Amino acid sequence: MPERKFNVVFLPIAEEDLTGIVLYISRRLQNPAAAMHVLDRIRDAIIKRSTAPESFQKFESVKYRSETYYRINVGKSFSIFYVVKGKTMEVRRILYSARDIDSLLL
């Protein structure tokens, strides 16, 4: 049976998160190669998860949320948060894992 692939959509804030991560690593840390490596790892993690986004553990939040959040850990540094709506995997945030995640999620 072929794997079902979900459409992936980024909210504008998730796109801003990703741009900020890449710019910080490439400019502030002056390491463009590392920035591209992180970008590739984030992209690959999302693509891999898009084949079965609901088959993973739900993100347990301190706050009540009307939609179920899921988390993808990219190494120890970054976390990708998404919800599933029908056949769409909606990427909501891409955050540095040490931040106060509950306060930053929509």
C-alpha cells in the first residue's frame, strides 16, 4: 500500500522563524555552511514526517489548545511544531529548543 503524503503548509510566523534561524547562524555566528546544514535537516525532518504526521506522540502543553500539536525534534537544538488539518500538515513554529515554548506557540 503506498504511503499517504500530506500537503505541507507553513504559517507566515514559521517562515519567519526559519529565516531568523538561518540568518542568525549564517550572519551572527558567521557560519553559512552550518546554516545550510540546519536548513537541510529541518526540511528533511518535515518531509519525512509528512508521510504520517498523526502517527507520532502529541505535544503535551501546559496550555489548553483547541488543536492537537505535534513536535519534531531536530537534534537537540530545534523543535518544529505542527497541527494536522485534513490532509494538510500545518507547520506553526520552528523554535530553538531552549526557549519558553509554551509561551510562543499559537
